[in-house]
Amino acid sequence: MQKFIINCIILIFCSIYGTSAYAQNTKTIKLAAINVLSGKFSEWGNRYQQGIKYAVEQINLQQGLAGCKIELITVDNELNPEIAVQKTKELIENGVKHFIIGAGSHIGMALLPLAQEHKVLIFSYSIEADSLTGEKCSRYFFRTTANTTMHSNALAFWIVMNGYKNIFAVAQDYAFGRDAVSAFKKKIQELSPAVQVKGEIYHPIGQEDFTDTVKTIAESGAEIIFTSDYGQDIVMLIKEADLQGLKIPFAGYYLNDDLVIKETADNSVIIGSVGCENYTLAVPGEKNKEFIEKFYKEKGYYPTWQRSKAYMSVMFWAEAVKKAGTADVEAVIDAWEGLIYDGPAGKWYMRPCDHQMQMPMWVGKIEKNNPFFSHAFIKQASSIAERFITVPCEETGCPGLSKSLIK
């Protein structure tokens, strides 16, 4: 009789806080993963989705959370804010209260008002726009990756510490690219006023011809190129640099992307260039080694940065649910503030004042011979501690979530 009563209580709890998306009265917590799964950026979204799915599988194998299994609901936002909003509204109407979202910042901006209005929890491992944990911060949004300023600060720190004096900046011509360069220049001046940014070029997303860009860089006298470019833009830029015989390295946001590196065919420019992220396969330590070995054994491919960032984001959220002892959104938010997750990339801390995760960034040079791929990749990575890259709470523009408890 006692066992029957306990089972009834668990069933009622899960029905209230996490029923199945399409079947009621099952012991599940609904987690909706909103990614771009179609179009030219689908490879990114699919890799993120693989990491999310793996995390959910691991959690469910360990008896789930708060007595409930996680039901993963996969959503294609088509990289379109209107579609993302429409599908999210439908999910909210079906009782979904927890959402994990990928690229891009415009999707996050569009979904934030929904989270605020309906008091559902959104967290992201990919969106870097400063404002989401700055002036637009919300009790219902958590970021489990670096923001743009932190990412630029990490590369600025590495460049200065490695003695470079002359830099050229290349970025895509929209808010993200310009914000990345602006933050980078500001940090460079703070660290070493003697270091010069010799020039800046902003180009349209999807530009196919970088001939003039590379010529301008070559004539500038720069020793290294800072770029926040991603996808085919960074591939085409590196290929053109190699074609023109440019002999200086890149320091890039996304140069730990094995797909980008593979497409450059190990050319003379990619070897010796630097990538920076909050995870790379080359993170040292037994915890990451064991994670990689287990993942590869089970999946047959490596947990490269997109997969691992998404995986660890889910695991961090799961720790908050465990601490709360419930999937109730308000309880999970309170539990997540100030929480530490010790994972494959080191210790992650969720800062209560703005819900911006604090963590080390990992930087490494691309080398021809490495333990992971037949093509070039990062062989060794070193960390840049959060104290060198973070933005103090009082400078973010966020009023202070742990005090104001915006609802």
C-alpha cells in the first residue's frame, strides 16, 4: 500500500511539471531542444542535437531526474525567429516548461519575451549576444557558454601574452561580428596599449571572394588575424589566404571546428592558427579523457565542440533539477543560481547576478599530427581563467537577477 501511494505521488508530480508532449500521465519531464535542423547551417544544429540526445540518454539510464525520465522534444527553428516563436508557443500550450536553444542570437531575442510571459525556463549553449545576460537579462534565461565579450577577451589575452604586436580584424558585417571586434579592441588596449589593430574589414555573410580582403591584410603588416567568422566564410577566407601565400596565422572563435579545418585541406595557413572555445577535444585531464573514450565507444565519432557544449549544458541543467528536487521552473532557477558543474571542460559556475556562466576558455594551436583526426586539429589546449575574461556584474547592464527576481 505504501509503495502504491509513493508511485501515485510521483505520477502526480511528473504530470504537473513534466508530462509527455503527446501522451498525458507518463513519468517524464519535457525538454524541448530548439535548433536549426534544415538549410545550410543544419550540420551545426544536428551536431548540437547529437550532444543533447546523448546527455538525455545518460540521465535516463541513471533513473532520470526527480523521479521522472526526460522526454526530449526536437524542434527545427529553420533559423527563423517567427517559426521559432510559433513552435515554442505550441509547446508551451502542451505543457513544456524547459527549453534548450542553439543558434542564433536573433532566435534567443525572439523567444525571451515568451519565457518572461509564460514563466518557462530557456537556456542556451550557443547564443553569445552580450545583451541576453546584459540589459535584456531575464530570470528565465540562462547562458551556458561565453558571451561575445568573454570570447573576444580570451583571444585578446592569448595574443598579447604570446607577444604579437600587430593585428588585423576580419568579421561578418552584422551585430555579432562588429560586437566581437569592438570587445576585442577594447581588451587589447586594456592589456597592452602598444599592440595595434592595423585594420578592420567587415564583409557580408556568405561572401565568396576574399581576394581583396587578403591583399589588404598582406599590405597592413599584421602578424596575426583575429576573426569571429564561422562556417563557409572562415573556410573561404583561409583558402584565399593560402592561395595568395599569406604566412600569418589566424586566431579565431571557431577554429576548433573539425569540419572547417578539414575543408581547408591542411593548408599552410590553418597549420599554426589558433582556436578558442569553452570546450575542445584537447582539454587535458582524466575527466575529459574518460568522457571522450566513452562517447566514442558508444557513438563511433568524437564529441567535438558542438556536441560537447550541448551535452554539458544539459548536464548542468540536470544538476539544477537534482538540487531543486523538482522540475518546477521557479525552484530550478533558484537552485541553478550559484551552482557549480564540474565536467569535462573544468568547473562551470552559474553567476546569480545575470545568469552568465563563468568558466575557463580553452585555446590551442592547430597541428598536422594530433591524436584525434587524420587531418590537422588542435593537439594541446591551455586554459584562460575566467578572471581574465569576465565582465563584472555591474558592467553588464543587467540590474541583478538574484536581487530583483524579475518575474
